[in-house]
Amino acid sequence: MTRVYNFSAGPAILPEEVMEQARDEMLDWQGTGMSVMEMSHRGKQFMSIAKQAEADFRELLAIPDNYQVLFLQGGATSQFAMVPINLLQGNQKADYVCTGHWSKKAIAEGRRFCEINLAASSEENGFQHIPPHQEWHLDPGAAYVHYTPNETIAGVEFHWIPDTGEVPLVADMSSTLLSRPVDVSRFGVIYAGAQKNIGCAGLTVVIVRDDLIGQPLKSAPTMFDYQIHRDHNSMYNTPPTYAWYIAGLVFGWLKRKGGLTAIAEVNRAKADTLYRFIDNSDFYYNPVERASRSRMNIPFILSEQGLDGVFLQQAEKAGLTNLKGHRSVGGMRASIYNAMPQEGVEALVEFMKEFERTRT
Ligand code: PMP
């Protein structure tokens, strides 16, 4: 068996230990004679898996008691609608900050429900920096402020939490949640699709403050009401049981690694390794302003664009896969989530060095 270093933006690399455990438990979970895939979500075995996963997730993020954790489906994309549906609560306006492709998607969906105030945007500069807080025009009457702490495509990340006073702060943390500690008490809602740092696709995790639950739009579909999911412990209908189980294994792995403070250090070191190499090279280049650079998704452009195809081909041969950048940015992108080891980043840097040296 040959495993590659997979730099995909998501679904993405997962810890080998987690997949080995899933493999070992595949046909017979803990002496039950059943796979987790075959279990009733209401049976005591799956209930214990679900409960443990939530407890570990709460512990990792030190989630305060006045927050609910929901294990849903529909991806982060469904949250683009679920947030206004639940948080408008009679208000007609919401603030959004636009820092890339995913912010734009959230804004477009938000417009279906309310008036959007674009509090700040970096679109004019090609999403290469995070607009500083002094430049934001927040509306104190807004129902909430939505932003995207890490833009998976542009590779820009907030390294600070915006202060929105009494107005609830909502964050699409799809590509940064669990990569570092975060003060949950600063947020009204945090949501993320699982397929990056949480586990496999099919699960969406939502952390929501109690007071934001219970007043959805009257026309809200049942499945888009946070209260329904809270009242049924995320089991109003059949939840994505296997993805929930895998997430639980990932949480256990993270705890064994020393939790989020420890993984944040590893992530910082990995990102530093790659950025330092890119910055010292005349051949590769990262377009993002230094203070706004992502530790999870690192785009880089080759100074000779015609070489993109050869680069990707040779990288693939060297066991370094999924490095093609998003078409809106061009070039390459290395996504280096929690499960990517430092050795994977070093292998990439070695390959890039060699490619630059022998390119002619
Ligand atoms: N937001 C961000 C920041 C993302 O990276 C993605 C997926 N790459 C999405 C939203 C959409 O997530 P999903 O596919 O789970 O709906």
C-alpha cells in the first residue's frame, strides 16, 4: 500500500490512525457484531458514540454550557440559509464581511432572506488581505454579523476575532475549526462542514448560543430550524451516523495529540516552513498580504505559468497530490489541515526546490 501526501482542500487528508481504527472496527464495533454503518441511530451503541463525540468536541473547544452543538447534514452551504432563517428574529437586516468566494456565497444566500449591509470587502484587491476592523461599517441594528475566518480558496485568514458588541457574530469556520483554540463565547454561531479538519463529508457541525434558537422565520422548513435539532439531540431524522462516528474518532485523536493548543503549534510550524520557502524563492510566489495568510490553505503561483501542468504531473509522480489551485486564483494550492504531517510539507518543499532547479 502506498499512501500519498494529499493536499486537497476538501474532502481532505485524515489521520491514518483514525482510518486504521475505523478499519479495525468496520465489521464488528466493540463486540457488537455490527458495523457502525449498520446501527440504528436510536440504539444504545450509536447513542454512546454520539454522546462521546459531542463531549470530546466540547472539551477540545471548551464550549460553554449555554451553547448547543448540532450534528447536521446539508453542508456549510445549508448554513448560509439556516443562519438568516434562525437569527433574523423579526429584524430585516444583517451585516456581512466579504473576504472571498465563500463569503460571497453566504452573502448571495443571505440576500434571499434580508437586506444585506456589506460591512467590509476585499474584493477590489482580489481578496488578498483581510480588511482591518477600523475600515468596517457595521450597522448596530443588524441581526448578526457574518464572516468567514478562513477563505479556503484565496488562502486568507483572520488572526483576530472581530468585536461586534451586542450584535451576534456568526462564523463559517469550515476550513479552520479545530486547527487552533478559539474563544467560542465571542460568537453567536460557528458552523463548519466536516470534510476538512473534522472528518469525512456528510456531516455539518453547528455551535449555536441558546438565545439564538427558537424564533425561526414562520415559513422555515422543519429541517432548517435549529430548535428542532436541539430538541431532538440532532436526531429529528436519521443523522449521518458514520460521519458522526468518524468525527468522534478524529476528536479522540486530537485529544491524544494534546488538544488544540498543541495542534495549533504544529500547524504554525508547517505553514511557516512552506511560506518561508516560497518567500525566499524567486520562482514561487504567494499573493496574500503576510498578516492575512492562511495556515490551512496556501496558494502559490509559479513564475512561469506554462509550467503548471508539468509541475502537477511531476508532483503526482512524487506522491504529492491535489495541488492544483482553484481556477479563480490559478497556480497551486497546498491545503495543510491537521492531518498533514510536517514531513508532508517538507516533502513538498523538497520537491518544489528540485523542480525549480531542474525546470529548464
Ligand atoms: N465555506 C467554506 C469556507 C468552505 O471551504 C466550503 C467548502 N469548501 C464551504 C463553505 C461549502 O461547504 P459544503 O460543501 O460543506 O456546503
